[in-house]
Amino acid sequence: MTSQQPFPPDDFGIYYVLAECSDHYDAFPANKAAENQPHFQGVTGLRNLGNTCYMNSILQCLCSISPLVEYFLSGKYITALQKDCSKVATAFAYVMTDMWLGDSDCVSPEIFRSALGTLYPAFTKKTQQDAQEFLIYVLNELHESLKKDCLQCFFQQDTLTWNNQIHCSFCETKQEAAVRASISKAPKIMIFHLKRFDILGTMKRKLRTDIHYPLTNLDLTPYICPVFRKHPKYNLCAVVNHFGDLDGGHYTAFCKNSVTHAWFSFDDTRVSEIPDTSVQTATAYLLFYSCQPFSIPIEKCKS
């Protein structure tokens, strides 16, 4: 991924351009009756419950990760549930089922927000929240509920200076040191958090650097231990976008559907198909990559 020239300050302009482009590209003309439009699995809007676009965009991205969805649709998660903390995972299963198997154009994530809000009251308030922080809370709760490992990888080099210097056993003094994380074994799903907000003292700003991220064949070979370089290349499957600044903004999601293999834009209840060329924008905040193609999630057979 490479950085391009900074984008103009007002990235809400991009939001309106994208919305207009998706209207022109939309495969389902607005003048047709809703009942005549095909409803694809996993292509379902989410109602905004009051500044909950951050939640809706994350749920849409998680809904596009077929192995995760199938784990819940198949009922496999039930046997792994921890009795004392199962509400969030159960509510997550309900909303994933509604989004994949329901026949509505949009559904309400109220039950899921209520379950998570019991543990984290900030998410029940009608105030704007950070999508990346919300994702961390969701993954942590699913981890606790199911006792499944969740991996976040950071592999940029950093320098330990001042009070963080390490003691050198050879010269017996403290020295600056370069540290860098690497991936010992590549995960199937990789999530990148792009730094978009910068706070320095009392000053805060939105970072609008245009980052070029590939839709296919992201090569992570340089960052993976040679012994475990089995799946070094990743394909983009979902994106969370942020428009606005630190004091206010809006979240949307781009997700690749595993049924149609087409990209869709999710803006709360508004859903539209978009071309591949529209996925690359300067408003990207979270990038979801997979090292293998997704199959279509299947529901547990009912006896």
C-alpha cells in the first residue's frame, strides 16, 4: 500500500460524488417497484438507530466474511458458547441470520446494540463513536463468548528512545533500539486500521492522505516468517469509510458479496451495487483482507 497526495480538506464532497455515481451504476432502477427487484443473500441494509453508522458499517463488513457468517448460520457457535457471556454472540448470530437469510431490504440491529450496550453503555447513546474501537469491542466479546483467538497484526518499525531505551549487555549502557513486529503465521483474515485521526496537544485533525490499497494480490511475504509463508497474498473483501472530521462524520461500507462477486455500497438502509473502480477512495478507514476466496454461507439443516 502506498500513499498519494493529500485529498482536499472536505471529504464529504467524496461522499456526495460516490452517492451520485452509485445511483447511476445501480443495477436496480429506482423507478421499479421494490417487489420486482432481486434480493441477494448478504445484501441487506441496516437501520440507523441514531448516529449508529459506525456500527452498521462494521456489521456489513463482518457480514461479508463468509467463514465467520457460516460459523454462526450453521449453529456451530452454540456448542462453544460460554454460559456467563453468551448474549453478544447470540445477538450477533441473530443479526447475521437476518442479513443473510431474511427477505427484507433492511433490518434493525437493535437487539445486537442492546446486548453490547449492556456491557458498554456508550454504544447505547445516540452519539458518534469510532468504528475501529467498536470493531475491537465486538471482536473481544465474540472471543470471550466463544473462546476463539482474534489476531491483529502491526509490523511497522519503531525506535525506542528516551525512557524506553534498552540496556545493552555489551556496553553496559542504555541504547536506542529499533523494534519491529512480524507475523509468525499468516491469519486467514487480516484487518488494517489506517491512521486517520491525529491529536497533538490541543490540536486535532483528520488525516486525508490518499492511500493506494490493492483490491487483489496484496503481498505480505516480506512481513511473514519464511517457514509459514503458505498464504502470503490477500484479496480485499470489505472497507469501512469515514467522512467528516474528529468532531462529527459518517461511516459507510463497501463489501464484496460472495454470491454475486460484485461490490456493494452500504450506507445504513441505502444499498447499491458499485463498480470495482469506486472501491479505492481517500476515505478508507478499515480494510478487510482474506487470503482465500469465500464460499456461500449455508444454514444449519433443520431436522
